[in-house]
Amino acid sequence: MCEANNSFEDFEEEVQSNEDRREVGDVEFMDLAKDEARARMLRKMLKNLAQGDERDPLAEMARGVMSGRQGIREAIDGLPRNESLEVRFDAFQQRWDAMSESERLAAERESSAYLEEQRREIKAEREAAQRSDVTPPRHRG
């Protein structure tokens, strides 16, 4: 009986490992982002966040979303109060308010440039897919 139990535990670990390696694509964020470039930007931010400390609730939330174990809205609702996006946004707002006008404009330009870069990346992928007559990848890097 013990041998069968170990086999089942090994199977469960393998299933969990495969889930952790699976990664959602841009399309999973379209309902929230409403725009392909913003959806890609959100996916990339979550992927980056998911690589954080194992004990960080936001990193764990991002890992759950990126693996497809939970949707982003469900994950956000499940965050502890002290780690909620509202608390993090308040901290961001304080930093934003402390910035000079020129720093804010620079941050806005950088954000717009990054969003435009995502649009060019998506367009290039579509064009490459049309040339090779295959389905475009759901996401990159």
C-alpha cells in the first residue's frame, strides 16, 4: 500500500510541476485589458512579478495567474488586505505625487513607448505568421 501511495504522490507532484510550467498567453488578459498591447504588457508584468520571492503574496498571486490555476480577478480578490492592489496603488500614488512635472512626463513617455513597442511586436508576429502560414504564438518572452 505504501508503494502505491508514493506513486500517487509522485503523480501529484508531476501534475503540479506541469501546471507550474504552463503559462497563459496574452488572450487571457483581453477581458481586463481591452487591448492586445495592454494585455501583453499585463502578461509580461505578471510574468516578471511571478519570478519574485516565494513568500511574497503578490509573486504567488502572479504565479497562480500565469500558470492558469486562477483568473486574475479571482487572484486579486484573494490577496491579503495588507498586500492588496489598493494598498500598493496608494504607495504608487504617493510616489507619483512626489514626482516633479518633468519626471511625470518622462514616465508617461516611457510608458507610451513601451506600449507602442508591444504593438509593433504583435504586428511583426502576425506578419511573420502570415508569411509562414502558421498560427501566431500566443505570447513571447
